[in-house]
Amino acid sequence: SRIDGGFEVTADDGESYRARAVIAATGKRPRMLGVPGEEQFKGRGVTYCSVCDGPIFSGQKVAVIGGGNAALEAIDDMTKIAEHIYVISVTPFTGDRVLIDRVQAADNLTLFLEHEVLSIYGDKLVDGIEIRDLKGGEVKKIASSGIFVEIGLLPNSEPFKGVAELNDNGEIVVDCHNETIVPGLFAAGDVTNVPEKQIVVAAGEGAKAALQAHKYLQRLLS
């Protein structure tokens, strides 16, 4: 929250901290499916990043959940790595046409569009996924050792709602200097509207924000 002369932040342990400048770098979290088995098999076959975990499933059968650009990019990655990819989306593809065309040209792909995920099952590791046809109602199980959930990310911007400007995606809006509309409040990384949600980008943005916050304090205290 804003206070005279700066900001006050309350941590999870109840401790409060005051500062003249704050850098918001709270990142994003994956949007979850919310189906049985998802939480149980996180890190044991269920993943939210094809770039990070794709090579683990080399030569295996996997499922990619989603129909937007994030899912299409994951599918494109996995067609070069996995033996076969099953695509499950509650809607037809909604991403860029060039990505759709590239994905649909792959020969190791099976599409289950307008299908929903009912559960993820397995023993110690993922064995497969249960889906349902939204039109006909048919339920089927698909054997796959990897489940890539690619249905978007949610910014951890809740603490800044009503303080900073948020865009329609809930991201903190910053300029090229990592400044928000609030003097002294900077933001960096995936929680912002800066494109490309990658570690290397976030690290660079964090360095920029720190330098700008330092300059802000120098001007404020001079």
C-alpha cells in the first residue's frame, strides 16, 4: 500500500516493511486444469513448460492441453521430440494461422478438438489422460507419459490491484524504464506487460528495474 513518503509492504509472516521504492517481480503462475490427478502428478508427468521439460519425454507419447498460441508452440516443439502428440482443446484452435498450419502439417499428431479433460491417471508416474467429446459425450482414455498443460498464465499482480495500472490480462503496465504510473513503483519480469515470458528476459528486466530504482532514489534524496 502507499503511505506518505513511499510504500508499506506486509509479508506472509505479518511483518511490515517500509520503503521509498518498490520493485514488483512476482511473476506468473500457470493456469491449472483443476481436474483429478493434476496436483498429484505435478513433476511426475504433468508439466507446464515444453521448453523446460520437453526433452525429458523424447520418443514418448504425450498430450498437450490447449488451443491457443502457447499450446501451438508447445505442440510445434514436441513434434520434433515426442513419438506422438495428442492435442486436447475445448475449442478449435484459436492461435495464429501460421502456427496452426505448421502444427497441422505434422504427421505424428492426433487432434481432439472440442474435447475436455476429465482426469489424469497413473501410478507413481502419469500413465494417461481421460477426455470427453463435448459434442457426442464419448469418454475415452489416452495412454501418454507426459501431460503439457498450456492454457495460459496468470500474473501474480493481485497485491498491486488498485495501485498500479493493470492491462486486460492483469499484467502490470510498465514503460521501457520499468516504471509504472506510480512514482517509486517499478516492475519487472513475467508480471508485467513486457513480451516474451522467459527467464533470460525477466533477469534483464530485473536488472533494468534495479538500476532505475537506484536512479529514482538518488534523485529523491539529492
